[in-house]
Amino acid sequence: MTYTKQLAALALAVTPMIALAAPPPPPDDPLGSNYIADVAERVTPAVVNITTESTRRTANLPNMDGAPPFFRDFFGPNGRPRPEMGAGSGVVISSDGYIVTNNHVVERADTVKVTFTDQREFKAKVIGTDKSSDLALIKVEATNLPSLQMGDSGKLRLGEYVLAVGNPFGVGQTVTMGIVSAKGRSRIGIVEYEDFIQTDAAINPGNSGGALVNMRGELIGINTAILSRSGGAQGIGFAVPTSMVKPIVEQVRLHGRVRRGFLGVGIQDLTPELATEMGLSGAPEGVLVSDVQEDGPAAKGDVKTGDVILTVNGMRTRWAGDLRNQVAMLGPGAKAKLEIMREGKKLPLTVTLSEKPDEQTAVEKAPSDASPLAGLNLRDMSAEIRARLRAPAKLGGVVVAEVAPGSPAEEAGLHEGDVITHIDRKPVNQTSQLKAFDLEKKANILVRVWRNGTNLFIVIRR
């Protein structure tokens, strides 16, 4: 073989590797050869750094006088813990200051600060959080902010290129590139409601709450977690898709919490063994109903134990997690059209969903530091909380989930687990009602509290 032919053969061998290392832009992409850099340049201003500060209450600490310096330095004066600092990323989704991030970034935070790429800083208010999906909505008071448009995560294809963008630790944006490795990932065990986009784009530490964008610069996911043996960025990344983000954010924005649909059934995956024992032919398909709650929505819709739910509103239910997500996103009051398999026959059923009774609602922060309720984290009463407190079935009120050390509420004697039933002699049953009391305008308030079966009045002075 001549030297020229050897070079030609080498070129043919190398060309496929070059194509993999530097993929050409999509044929219909208007940005040309620099499309990746152009997309990154457009989206990074809308990805912000979030820093938080929180002080957790430590009860029954001994007197620190005479204790070793380490303990005094750690707990601070009078046995109180020092403020804890946290950091993460967020994505601006509207020019008037609404920002999506992860719940674990702002959970329990007393103060939240947002920093933009141009070094502008704003104090943010937590509008609401949803622990079940690890999402949170915060807001800064500003206008004309750079923001990202939400794309349709349902149109993503496996192998499609995506960028993971974050602003960790305030050092500036990081942009990593990868592909969509999988969609609809559930049963990971990260949160209760899982429908993750899986990507091999590196999600660096501190990038939680950052953006996963497509090559059109649209937001298609909120980066949430990475599974890594080393604890570094190398591993499998997961993002909450916008198909889940959008309805959750809208509910939090309007109501301060997420109201999920409730079917009232116990469910489990249909394994080959179960399918055989139940006389179902072919490959296992659908979700098995293992229990039906008496007088629940499913019971009223004629769903029975042993039924196999195949679809919800035309969408397949491959796993129990699929069914749970689909019902939850429909919301209370929605009509769920089910296709079920019962004794070898397919049947259509329609069920009117109710609200999930044990929903862990969003934490409602006190309106401001000027409020007598500053330093309190409050939750709506739920069936689970009621059972834990052994509270009467008819007891209304909002539950004190946390009391900040040194706050007016702590000084007045409020405790975690107290149920505030009245404010200034007016009943309160939901955290959303607090805004109507104009608490910022009051120097002190009278609250009625239920505590361990006893009612008492407490005056909280600002």
C-alpha cells in the first residue's frame, strides 16, 4: 500500500471518532457551528446562585460554661447552635422574579439570597415548597429579569443533546453537555413522586435546582440529584421534567401548596408470578389493585381488589409509580377514565378523584420579620399529623412545625406540635388564611393554642 493510500485509510478510520467527539449541529438549527456556545450564552443569565442561612433549634442543651472550647465554638453562646449555611442553584421562569429550585436547597431556611450573573443580589421569599417532588418556588422583587421558557419535556428523545447549567457556591455558571439517557425514571428512591429525566451531563456539587435545557435553549428539567460512587460530578444525573414542574409550580404559585389527586387504592407492580397466579396471559401489563379504601373515590367508581389498571385517561400505567404520578397530577375533582382488566376482561371505569388526605403541604413562612409570627414554620393539618398529635377529628387549626430560637413566638412559649386554632379570636384552619390577618401591621397578637388536649391563650409580642 502506498503512503497516500495509507493516509486515506487512516482518515477513514479517524473520521467516525471525530464525528462522535464533535457532533454536527442539527440540520434545522439556525445557530450554525457555534450553536452550543450560543445556547449556553443565552440561558446562563437566567440561572442563579442561591445561598441560605438557617438556625436549627437544639433542645435541652447543657450549660456550656466550662465545656471544652470545641463545644462552645460549635453551639455558640448559651448553648445555641450557630447559623447553618447552604447553597444551590435556581432557574428564573418569569421576568417578574419567580424562581424554581429544589426543596432541599431552601428547606428550613430562615433567609434566602439570590445572586445573578451580573452580581445583583436580592432577598427572596419562599412562596411554597413541595417535598414530595423536591421542588420549591421562590420570588425576588424585581422586574425585567432574564428568564427561561419552559419546553415540552414529553417531546425529548433518547440520545438528544442537553446542557446542564448551574451556579454553584457563587463562583459563576458551570455548563456541561450530555445526552438524554432515559426518560420516566422512577423507583429510584429519591423522592415520593419520581418521573426523572436521566442524563450523563455532569451535575456538579451545588448545581441542585439548576437548569437542564435542550438545544433550543428551552428549560426541560430541574437538576435534582446525581448517583455517584465517588460523590463527585461523574455519575448518573436526574432532573425533574417540566411536565411535572409546570403544574406543581402553578399550584404553589396560586395556593402556596400542591393539591394532588387521590384514588383511594393500595397498588403494587404486577410481576410475572402474580400475573400467572391471577390467570393473566401474556407479559405482565398494568398495576395491580391490592386494596380499595372503603367509601373512597375508587370504591365509588366500582374499582375492586384484584383489578389491574391498564391506563389512566389513555396513558399506560407500566408501574405503580406511573399510576401514582398520573393520578396525583390530575388533581382533586378531576375525572380519571380507567381501563382495567378484571377476570380476563377489559372494562372502562370513571372515577372522580378527591384530594390526597395525608398530603404534606407546603411550609408557610411568616409573612416577614416584622410579623409577630416571624420564626414560625406552619403546616396545614393532615390526617397523618392529626394521628401523630392524637388530635380530635374535629380540631381545626395550623400546626407549628418549627420554632426559631429567640423568635417572638419562642419567647411567648409556643412549642413544636402546638396547633394554632385562633388568631385574635378568629378561627384559622389553613396557612393560606394568614395573609388576611395583616400580621405585619400588628405589634402583638392573641393566639389560642391546642396542646396535648388542652386549650390555652398566648400573647405573642413583636
